[in-house]
Amino acid sequence: MDKQKRMAKLFGKDGKTIIVALDGFGFSKNTDGVDFSVKNVKNLLKYGLNAALVTYGQAQMFEEDLIDVPTVLRVDGSVNVFDGNVPETAQFFDVTDALKLGADGVVCMTFPGAKGREEFSHKMLTHLAQQGETWNVPVLAETLPYSYPVLSEESGNPMNVRTAARLGAEYGADVIKTRMTGDVETDKKIVENTHRPVVALGGPKTSNEEYFKFVRNLMDAGVKGIACGRNITQDPNPVGKVAALSAIIHDDKSVDEALKIYNNVKSEH
């Protein structure tokens, strides 16, 4: 299978995507809702979900649940899972592992500006990109200035985000997954500078109205979709959330229309 065919499995025909991030077990002890979401991810596909981001263990443990679900394999993880700041990461898997599992892409994090981590993470990305070219597997780079969470003004600075995103593209990533601000003009500059499809990190855990406004602004800025975890996995109505996000991302609907869809589409549990 060529790379474009695999990309087409991760993105809709409109070139946009909703990815549910189910890889929390590799980074955090805050994993409420993840296993339930893995077991019900096929149902989310019916409401507009495009793909799932999974760990190696999930791909094995939930093989039946993930059949026919386009997946992206997380190849890196925390080396101190009890520290929510994810102070250190390491690479544990690569493109060949993704192929063994039948995944359609791989993702890793990079940390521009982080002492001791920038060189390692960029070398990891470059190696994955080279493998991706050999095996025709898309590589997503989650480009995070300085650190995993926003710990300082520097790590959340849009100019640094823009630089980090472009570095991911320069080192061979096919898709950039990164922090966005929700401000249309600011995010538009990040997108234009990257020259690769940009997928936004899940965004703030807030009210549905505020979250849908955030996503609506992302679409207006030219972002190609979102990859979110808790905003889906910890929502009391995950299918309604996905349906509402699909309305904004795939159908270009308004925030008010998305809110109506959320309230009308109910989870089957």
C-alpha cells in the first residue's frame, strides 16, 4: 500500500480528520474512560470519527475492537509515568512494529528548545521519517516547544509553536500535531508556515460551547482536524461529542448547530 492510501484512511475525503487519542496509558495515570473508548471506538466511526491513536499494548489487547479502525501507533512514551509533566520520554517502537500490527501511521513527540531532549526527539523523528519513506507509512510529529504541558510562557508562545511545527516538517513528518491557540489569525500563521497538514492537539477541557468555538476557529484558520483524548473519552456523551465535532470539521457547521447535534445524538449506554 502506498503512503497516500494510508493517509486517505486517516483523513476523510475532504482532507480533514477527527482522531481520538487513546494513548494515555503511555504517559499518565489519568486514564479514565480510555479502555471504554477503545472497546467502543467502532461505534464512534459511525458518527464521524476517522482514526484512533493507540499504544502497542492496546493494538494487541483490543485487536478485535480495533479491526477496521484506522490506527496510528504511538512509538514513544514516558519513562516516569507518575510525573504528569512527562519530564522524559524514550522511543520504544518504530514503523516496522506499526506494520506488524496493521497500523496506518506512527506518531512521536518532539521537544524543540528542551535541553537534552531536542536532539533525541528530532533524531527519532528523522529515523521514523526515513522508515516511513521506505515502507510508505505516514509519520505524524507532535511538536511541543520545551515540554509536554504548557509550563511557561515560552512553551505556549505561538511563535515557538510555529517554529516547532516547521521543524517537524523539516525533519520529515507528513503531518504535524501541535498546540493551537484558538485565535484564527494566530493559528493561520502556524498553518501557513508548516507546509504540512496540521492537526490540533485536543484543546482545553471546558464547556461544550467553548470547546466547539475553539474547534470552529481552528477550521477557519485552515487546521485539518483535531486529535483529542479526554474531550471525547471523558465526555458523558462521546458519540454526541464526535457527531458534533464532525459537523464542524467535516460539514462546516456552526457552533450552535454543533450544540444541537450534541444534545440530540445520545450514547447507546
